[in-house]
Amino acid sequence: MTSLRVVKFGYNSLNGSLPNDFFNQHPQLENLILNNNQFEGSIPRSIGNCTSLIYLVLASNFFTELFFENYKKGRSYHLQSN
């Protein structure tokens, strides 16, 4: 399913960690909205494979490592309260 472009699951009390291969499986991802859940752990480095990602909202979770090496100008990233 490489054509997935939007994932929007904010305010759903989801928990656990993001799978390491999620971003490898969905490189066309443009919008990832997972705010106000209970995700934990680190954000997989494979998020850098999503070169079309323009809107990332991971605020208000329990992520312990917010490493994001492919920050690009003109993109919107919301990572506060982790």
C-alpha cells in the first residue's frame, strides 16, 4: 500500500510505538497526524524516507526521542509536549 498519503488519528488514545517499517512501507506519505495519543518510544529514523511529508503532528504523546534528520524548510512539524 505505497499510495497512502494521509494518516489522521489524533485524539484517539492510541498507544504503543510506531512500527520501524511503517515509513518504509508508505514513502508517499504527505500528512501524518497522531497528536494527543499515548504513543511512546522513538520516532523511527525511516521517517526520512517520506520525502513528500509536509505536515507532521506528533504533539502530546510520550515519545522519548524526537530525532528528525530530514527537516525541510516550508514544512510544518508539531512535536511539542513529548
